Amino acid sequence: MTTTTNSITQTTPKQTTQMQTTDLLVIGGGTAGFGAALTGARLGLSVTLLEASSKIGGVMAACPGMPWGAAYPCDTMIGGLMGELADRLFAMTPPAAEKRACTLENFGAEIQYDHDIATTTMFEMLEEAGVDLRLGAVATTPDMHDTRIASVAYFDRHGAQTITPKMVIDCSGDGDISAKAGVPYELGDASGNMMGVTLTFMMVGADVDKVFADPDPYFTRQAAIGIAEGRLHPDLSQLYLMRGFHPNTVFCNSVVIRGVDGTNPTDVTRATQEGRRRCLQMAAFLRTDIPGFETARMMNLGPTVGVRETRKLEGMYRVTGADLAAHRKFPDGIVACDNPIDDVMRTDASMTHDAIVSDGGYYTIPFRALVPQKIENLMFAGRIISADPTAFASVRGMPQCIAMGQATATAAVLALRADVRVQDVPHNDLITALQAQGVKGLGQDPLA
């Protein structure tokens, strides 16, 4: 078709639907999607990874500088892909990551890293494994045949596409394809309230020793003055500041916006712009009111807000806060965790980091919380896990998300080899396979 405007002939390209096939389709390239795609490819599957943005990493991409917390339950690395990725960064010259104690209450050790080197390393690992990575690709609709996903429609800059997978793992963070496939879900807590979303930034050129000389890790006295004088938003009564990986840098994870539905693009856009205003306000406050920031400046303002919570899908099992408090180690547990109940501004400005397990204790996340009741070639991983609000506030750490992805891809391989539904994958076989991949603290094995 051609049109003529001001004597200039323009040609409108014909849109054609492209058809593809793959063994494993992974939707979403965050930490869970990285773990799923890499594992599936290493175990011999053809893997296509669809990521809507221009970068993998999920929260890592939206919040440059966010440390990996919960990788060390009981001060022991969970192993598997998380351990491999960390070891690659630790072994670089100079090191691109290091293990540090978290400055916040009830959190254990965390991993600080060079953001750009870490994401480049993740890209390289996917490339080495032969993953077919499609950036700027948005999955839209599943085509259902009875209790199977027969194909998935998506689009990229070339137009509409269709892919026919044998297995699908939804790591999108929002669970759109799972929900459209008919998986029931909950939004937020019992009242529908979701955790606040956050926009982060770095301050560079800070005197970090002076900044963290204050005995109050949340700078509440100074923040109260800023709020009273109208120079800080009232929700900034606690300032969440962490030493950055590089010298003289501070990661600022304080600007939280409440009342945002992370599944609503309009809400996310509004929150991002509001977050930018608050970040600029906070950066100015740090320079004037917090010793050590006098000559510092803002860098790496997040491109969009980091969303903590959207849909919690209904799985074969729903993890509960009572499970975590009892240190339950499930027969189908696929990753260990001792993260606190990190609940962020649902209905008001409250923030909790309440310990869920006693010192030296941990729980495991069951594989069944990643498997729907009926759809036989679908699993999900990451923050769309089947969990109640209390459990969700603990299980959502990035290292656990990588492990969830690793477990679901391993289960996909077992299901395809045995020609069974994902619901029927033998749990003992799955745990044995994950242990062979170096995942620690599963089954009867101690976390050591």
C-alpha cells in the first residue's frame, strides 16, 4: 500500500505473522527468566526467551545498584546458578562483586556488584548456552488447546509473531500469560493493597565513612526535620541508604510510592514521574543535611519504578507465613531462604523487616508453588509465586528467583523426557537433578 503526502511517496510495510517453534518458551528476562532460560538450554532444550525491555535482569535493570540479598541463608551460599554467577564476578580482576553484611536489620549477607559487568556477564552466559534471546518482545496471548498452551502470540518491532512451545515458563513478574491461560490469582493482600513501588538512584562522590558514621541506620532524626520543613515527602521518614559497590558511592533505596497497581501501565508511568521528583528532592536533602554528601551528585536514576508485587498466581500449593515460621523444609523444596518479612508500605508508610526464622534456621520454597493446578505445560517463577502476603514478603529475593527459574526449567526437561504433565514430575527426581547442579540445602542435605 502506498500513500502520497506532499509529493513524497511513503511505503507502509506489510505486516506478516512469523511462526516459530521451541522446546521451552521463557517469558520475561528478569532473574527468574535468566535462571530458567540458561538452565533449559544447558540441559539440551531449544530455548526462546522473550523480554519486553531492552535489558535482562528485571529489578536489576530497573534499580541499578540493588544488591542481591538472601543468597546466603545461615551465611551459606544457596549454590546453583546464583553461586556460579557470583563466583564469576568474584573471580574477575579486579573483582566485580563482593559479599558484604547488610546494614539493615534482620538481613544477612548480601552481594554488591558492578551493575554493568553483572548484566553483561548474564548476557554472556545466555549466549554461551545458545539461548535465543528476543529483546523488545512482548508476549500477549496464549492459544489454549484444552489444558495445554498450544502457542503464544507476541509482538516486536517487526509486528505480530506466534511461537509454538512444548513448555512455557512465565517469569514475567506480572503473570499476564498465566492469567490469560486461566490460572487464578490474587492481587495484593486481602484488601487488594500491593507493596509500594520504588525508584532508586546512586549518589557518587560521597564520603561513605562519614555518611555511615551516624549510629541510626535510617537517619530518622534528619529525615523528620526535612519532612517538617517540607523538603522531604512524608513517606521518607526512614532513609534506606547502602554502601555502593564502588568507592565513594551510596545506593539510595528510599523513594517509595504507595497506591500503585503494578499491572496498570498508567499507574506505573504516574509513579515513575512522581518518583523522579522525590528522588531529586531527596538528593538535594542529602547534600545539605547528611554529613558526607556535601559534594556528591546523583547518578543512575532508575529508568522506571521497581515493582515488588502484582499477581500471586494459584499453584498446587500456597506457601504461608506459618510454613516459614515453622522452618518447613518441603520434600519438593527447590531453594533455601531465611529472608525477613520485608513488607513495604502497603496501606501506609510502615516498613517491616521482621525476622521470620530464628538464628540458624531456614525454610525451603516448594516446587508445587510454581505449578498451576491444571495447565500441564506451564510453570511460573519469580514474584508471581503462589504465596500468602506474609510468605510473599520473604520469598521474593532475587537469588531465590534465579533458583525458582532453575528449578522450573529442570522440571520442564524431566517432564518432556518422561512425556508427563509438569504436575506429575517426580519430586525426588527434581531434587536430585538440582543437587547435581550444585543447589544446596534441599531434601535431607544440610545447608553447608
